[in-house]
Amino acid sequence: MDLIQRMIVKDTLNKDENCILTEVENYKELANSIIELIVNKEKRTRLGISGYNIVNSELNSKTMVKKTLKIYETIVHNYQLGKEKWENQ
């Protein structure tokens, strides 16, 4: 996953709201989270429905393109401001 995708996903996913998140390479935490989903039907259903809705509304190609363009526009705008400031000194 590239930087842009990570930024978009970070703003979209929320632990225990629409996904499970664990520390990288923490297999015990991941195992415990999976066991919790197996045991807790309500949480499993809630996260499944919420995750599905997020993917359909926020992580589809149309929305991802819009968010990526906004990030690029911000980068270009900030670059132009910095360039103007530098040239005016």
C-alpha cells in the first residue's frame, strides 16, 4: 500500500467501530481479536456490516480518486506557496 492509500485508510478505519486493528507483527493480539469475533456474534455482525458499508461508501474507486486528487491539490498548493515565499525573499 502506498503512502496516499495509507493516509486515506487511516482516516477511514476506526478500531472496534468498523474493523479490528492490531499492532504490526503482534500475533497474540491478532489471535485474541479473532477469538473475540468468533465468540461475540454481536460484535462480529456489527463490524461486518460497518466494514461493508465503509468499503462501499468510502473505499470505492470513485471516492478514492477524489480523495487522492484532493491530497495532490494540497501538495501542489503548498508547494506553490512555499515557492512564492522563497522567491519573494
